[in-house]
Amino acid sequence: MFNSKKWNFGTSFLLTLGMTLVTAMPGLISNRAMAQFHRQEQYRGNLQRQYRGNLQRYPSHRRRPSSVARIPAGKLIPIEYEKAEKVVVTPDELMRLRLRVTRDIRDAQGRVAIPFGSEIEGELRPVSNGTQFFAEQLIIGDRHRFPINAISRVFSETEKITKGASAEDIFKGAAVGSAAATLLSGILGDNVIATEKVLIGAGLGVLTGVLLGREKAEVFVIYPEDDLDLKLRSDFTRVRGYTKSRYPNY
């Protein structure tokens, strides 16, 4: 026969156990979630400490802040011309040259903005009462090019060349413009410069005009190291930063 007392006791026990589990379950779930959260935070903190440690071990991976080196207008840049001792051109001739900077040019903070050995490209141009060099580009290490606005003084002292003068004295150690070569070759009656090279540089019309009946001429004989020091017409600026190159400081 069915025992109602036992059934009532067992039922009460199961109900009590179920309520206890239901009451305790949120706490168990919450504790497990908190434990997982703390483990994640600990792992994230370890990663951050490891990353900071790597930065300290390898400081070169940090990028250096760039700065601007500025040379003010009016600054003089001493130069030389390695290819020749002197340059000979006519008063109305254009001639391209690549000059070389002979000392470091530093900004107000003492940083080298234009290093010794840099090259400056430009050209001699006829101006009123003479000829003048106009700088166009600064070249550092054959790869880095910067626009530059600088000029030489106006060179106005001409030298008269007459028939019978010594061609060797004029051409020795000289870089001669094509128009000057044409003119001097005709006046001196000398084959110092080949006719075909003169024709390429000056053109047949120019050659014909200067060779007929000319016995004297005037040319500019320029000594670049003494006569072509450059003066900046506007500020020269260059951004300086970290680069892996032959010139890491420039």
C-alpha cells in the first residue's frame, strides 16, 4: 500500500534542493565569468608589458621626428668648378655648369643644411653689362635634389682676343662654350677644336657669321672659385629626418 508520508518527505526534499540550486546558480555563473574576465585582463596586461619591453630593447624602430633646416636669403655659398680652372664664353652665350660646394653651410642651430661636396646645377646667362650664374638645383649624393634660388655676381670684365694670340694660353685648363669655341677658332686660325664639334655647338649660321673678316673678339674668362660664389635670393629650406642612406644626417 502506498505510503503517503514517505512520498511527502521525498517531495519536500526535492523541492528544497531545487530551490537551493536555483538560488545558488547565478552566483556560480557570476563567479565563473569573473574568473574568465580576470584571466583575459591578465593576458592583455602581459602582452602590453612585452610590447613596451620590445620598444625599449629596439629604440631604432622608433621614427625620429623630422625637422626643417633653414638657410636665410643673403647667405653666401662658396663653390668651385672641378672640371676646369676657368670658363670661356661669349657675352651673349648660355652655358650650363655643375658647381661644387666647398664647405658645410649650417643653419642657426648649427645643423648642416648644405653639406660640403654637394653640387649645384645651373647656367651662365647673359645679362645687361655681363654674364651671371643662376643656380637651379642642389644635389646631395647624386640622388637627393632640392630647388635652390641663388645667383653669382654679374661678371663684366671681358678679355680681348686678337688674331695671332696663343691658342694654348687661352684654351689651357679652360671649359669653353660652343659659341666662344667657334669664334676663337675662326680668329686664331687654329685647329685646337675640331670643326664638327664647333658646328654641333654653334650651328652653321653662327659659324659663317663669325669667321668672315673677324680679327678680334671679346670673351668672358671666368675663374669660378673666385668669380662665382653664390648668394641665396630666397630662404633655402629642407626637411631633415631619419633615412637609411649614405647621408643619414642630411
